[in-house]
Amino acid sequence: MRSSHVGSFPLSYNHNNVRRVLFDLFNIGIDVPSYPQLRSFVDIYLKPLEDLGIIENRKGVYFSSYERLQGVQNLSKVEIPDAEIAMSILRENKLSFKGFRAPITGVFTLASRVHLSDDASRGLQSTGIANTDAVRNFFVDFVSKIIEFIKGIGYNIVFFDEPALVLIIGRRILFGWEEEDIIEILSRLAKRSSGADVGIHICGPLNKRLFDLVVQVDGIKYYSFEFYSNPRNIDIIDRDLLEKYDKIISPGVVSASKPVVESVEESLNILRKLYDKIENRIDLVSGDCGFGGLRGSLGSEEEEYKVALGKLKVVIESIRQLERKLGIPT
């Protein structure tokens, strides 16, 4: 079992802080870090489209139109500076990890943040996620170009961050989507990531329909879900399906928002319960989500960051203790 991290930290965005995080993750012994996301996971990935005028940022709310999104098809490549800076720091300082993870904001989540009309009052109904053609024709193409860039600069693990799937998949699926369409789109993007291990991170409470759907996606190996803040998620996990499709659970075992460091016993208890249910189908253990949600919780960036690192130390120690209890060499 390897330790990992979903992505964000409660530090201001600058080169020195990116470097600081990477060295801290190396020093505490994280096996597979993500590049440090010190800006919004939406802003990072929509900035290239904003710079080209394809979308417009109005005080953090994004607007475009179906016609303007056609400009995505003319892009030869998409660059993500946050990911490139982190990889450069890694190489320049010869920091060695068991893997380096790129958290890519997923196609459905990006689409859910871009309004295709000037009327944002209709919520998700006015966004790209409610326009299946916009997702298929433009957002998939855009994320495909992001994947090409990420792989090209050397990331060997790709995770799609898709919190929007919790919003649209329940007893029924919203906005005209069909299960097979969602599976096909995710499978297509996973195949574009060929050469890297692929995972998906879905925060929040799971439901059976969502789990049963995403576990069928070809090419996705790791499934990152919350188990600390949403302990009932463990009841949704189906060992038979994991074995049928050969999938791995990447569990969150500390809170991403509570501004205190959990005890090792709390996190170990979650890991043990999960192991009792699915045995060795566990890897890339992390927090429930990124730690950007700690920002502002203590009124001190330094204290919030200290808590984030403390949580990751708990993740590492809980893995070690479980492996010792199971007699697995560490």
C-alpha cells in the first residue's frame, strides 16, 4: 500500500511554495505525491481557455457559448504551468518518489463550471454539463489535449477529479445522459492516458448506481473515494465488482476540511474495515480530498499547512501499522 495525496494545499500560489511542498512531501515520506495545487482546481485548467478568449471569467464564474467552444478544436496543444513547474522542481532537485501524480480536473466537472448562456441563475442547467454535445465535441477534446501535455512532461499517474458525477448520477441521471455515454467518455479519456496508471477521484457520498457505473470504465485502475467524512461509502463498495473488473480502491482516511490532525487510530480503523471487506485491493491511500478546504479555517496559512502535513503523516503511519498487523514487510 502506497501513500498519496489528492492535490491541493492551503498555501498561496507561488514558485517557492510549490518547491516547499514538494520538499516537505519528500521529507515526510509520501510515496506518490500529486503536483501541489495551490490554485483552484478549476481555475488551473480553465485558464488556457480564458487566455484565448474561448471562455470569460467574471469574478470566478465562467461563461462561454456552444459556438465559442468550437475554438477548442483549433488548439494544437494545451499547457498547464502548475504541473510543469512542479515537474521541473522535481527533476532539478532529483527528488525521487514511487510515482508522481497529475490531478486533472475531469471533463464533466469542467463542463459543469462553464455557463453557456449569460443566465447563471439556472445553476447546472445552464452549464456545459447539461449539453451532451458540448461535452462530447469540445470538453473531451480539451481534456485529451491536457492529457497529452501531462504525459509528455513525464507524469506516470493520472487522476481525473470528477466531483460533478455525484451531482448528476443518482436514482436517475440528469441532463439526458445515459450510463453507456458516461462510461464511453471516461474510457476514451483513460485510453488517451495510455502509458500512465489512471485513477478517478470522486469526493462526497457515493450511491450504488454511481459506483456500479464508474467501476466498469476500461482503463481506470484506481478509485479514490472519501471514507473519513463519508463512512457509509464503505457499504457501497462491492468486492465482487472490484474483482470482476480488477479495480483498486484508493481510500481517503483523514478529513480534508476538519482543521485538526486526526489520530492514527481513527485512520487505521478505517483502513482495517476496508481491508476486512476488500483485502489487498487498496493502494494510494490519502486524505478524503485535497487540503485546499483548510484555507482560512485557522486564520493562519502556516498553521493550516502544518495541519495538512500532519494529516499526511497520519496517513503514512496508519499504512505502516496496518501492514505490520498483517505481517506485510514495509
